[in-house]
Amino acid sequence: MMDCHAIIPNLPTAKRMRNFSLSAQALLRHAQKQALKAEKCRLSGNPEGAAAWKRLEQSTRREANFLQQQKYILSEVINNPKGTEKCA
């Protein structure tokens, strides 16, 4: 496994972007596990349990998506800096 510092300079912004990515990936893996639990409940005849796990999966995926959006926004700010804008 590569050291992330070898790829991304140790800058606060780069570190935040890396953290957004790592956290989103971890959440998506967790959501997959929750989806499997929902399916197991459904197959075992436990619709209430299946529904609860499905809600947790959806919530986890929303959180992962939020982190990915934050990384994208930060990337846009870095890659498309704007000059100082003056109010009219």
C-alpha cells in the first residue's frame, strides 16, 4: 500500500480532500453490508428488519454522497480560483 503523503503533498486542503474520499469509500462499503443485511432479512421473512436496514443503507449512501460533493466543491475552488470580486 502506498503512503498517501507520497502522492498528495501534506497541505491542509489536499489532506481534507483525501479524507473526504477515504470516508466516502468507507461509508459506501458499509452501505453494501447494510444492503446485504436488508436482503437477508427480506429472505428470512422479516420485512420490518429489511426495511430498517434499507433505511440505514440509504442514509449511509446519502452521507457518502455528501462527502463526495464536498470533495468536488473543494476541488472546484482549488482548480478554478476567482479573483477578488468587488460589490457594486
